[in-house]
Amino acid sequence: MNEMSEEPRDFTMAHTHRDGLHTEFAAAEKASMGAESIKKKILRLLTQFPTGFTPDEFVDQDGGLINTVRRRFTDLWKEGKIKHHPYGITRTNDAHNECVVWVLGRDETMALSKFDLLKSENIRLKKIIRIHGINPDLTQIISDLNKTAQENKS
């Protein structure tokens, strides 16, 4: 470089906020409030339309971003508040894709899988208590749980 040219600039810090952690928390809180609001709107509309609707129809009716809305439908399903239409009804969206119609209610197949999961956890805990006694050493229990978790991963 000659005398007239500048030194190369360091752009690694160009897009860093002064208080990055604060802005991340604020964004997460705002998104969380928005998600709750969308879920409440979905539940309110499903009470008004008991035959159900698709996420695309919700966006047409109430607005929003389709990917955000679809995620809220999934959240509500996981919470056991909505389910697929009992007759498996779908409707075609603007992109000519079949979309699931959702209605109020709990998906029994999901409830069954949660029950099975709790049942297996209960059996595992009973086995640990049987091995270690009523007042076991907690470090040993934690060690056993970690071993079991590792075995389940492989």
C-alpha cells in the first residue's frame, strides 16, 4: 500500500449492538407475546367455526405470516388444544397444496404416546429406587440416568 491508501478496515464488529443481550431478550419477549396472541386468535376463531379451518384460511381471515401461523397451529396441537379434523378433511390452498383442517379437541394418538412415555419413565425410576433404596445417593442416581440416556441415544 502506498502512503495515500488507508489501512484495511475491520468489519467484524460492524453489525454488533452495544447491548446485544438486552436486544435479544427484548426480541424474544416480543416474539413470545406475538405467539400467544396468535394462538389465542386461532382458538377464538375455532370456537366460531367448529367445522375447522386451515392455517392458510386463518392467514386469509386474520393476516400474518403463513410460516409463523403454521407453527402456532403445531404448538396448539402439541399442547392438546387442537387436532386434525376427525374425518381427515383437507382443503386446497392457493398454491394447490392439500392442507389439514384443524378443529378444537385433543389428538388421542398424541395423548397415548405421552402416556407411554410417562409410563416408561415411571418404570425406569422405580427400577433405580429398587436398586438404590428409598433414600439413595443422588449422585449415583444422576450417574445412572446419564448412562441410560446415553444408551437410548445409541
